[in-house]
Amino acid sequence: MYQGLTFDEFQIGQKFVSNPITVTDAHITFFAGLSGDFNPLHINEEFAKKTIFKGRIAHGLLTLTLTSGSLGMLVAGTAIAFLEMSVKFIAPVKIGDTIYAEAIVKDKQYKEKYNGGIVIFQITIKNQRGEKVVEGEFKLLISSKRPESL
């Protein structure tokens, strides 16, 4: 049975923290292959050493992806749609960094048509030193009911 939270179970101010994950060379390499983004900043150490980052960095979207799974399970079976996202990339994520996301319920808007509503989350992704690497917000359309068991 899916155990995602329903629209009604989210409360403004409620905070969720994702599982931490350490970024590896494999994450970056696989993401480059999956996305087709082979920017040398991500995949060429010799090139990246000569940049302001002094080494390879993770793709910004990879950083979001690595933390989204854990938070996505909060709405497993109750999410209707991912509606919108606005993010700002603040600092680089390097191989060996351990990142995690904090999501706070910023607002809720009931939508009778969907028997649920929109939940707006403020998100911050931090590294192992507690430094912000990404911040932003996203909106999800979430049901007020869980689906029947399959």
C-alpha cells in the first residue's frame, strides 16, 4: 500500500529532511550519459582544475535529482502532478560532498476540482558543512485521499 501523505496531512511550517547522499564520480558520469550533458566542467578533471572550481563539479540538476527521490516518497501514491519549480544554484557540489535537502511547507491551496490541492514547499539543499548549495521552491498537486491497494 502507498503511504504518501495526503494534502490534508501537510501543515504549514512542517519540515522534512531527505536522506543524505554522498556524490560520487559514478553519479556524475551516469547523469552525463543520461542527460547528454558532457560539459567538461563535469567530466574532464584536467579542464575543471583550470576553472574557478579547481575540479569537477556535479550538474545542478543532478544535485536536485539526488535529493528529490527521498522527498518524492513523501507523496508516493498521493501526488497528482509536479506543477512548478524555481531554484537558485548557490554553490558547487563536488565529488565527495554529502548533500541533503530540507523542505518546509510554505503554503497550501485547496482545489475542490482535484479533491486535494497545491502544496508549496520551500527547499534548501545543503552540503556536509551545512552550507547552502541550492534554494528554491516547488509546487505539487496532492490528493486528499490515498489510492486503493493494488
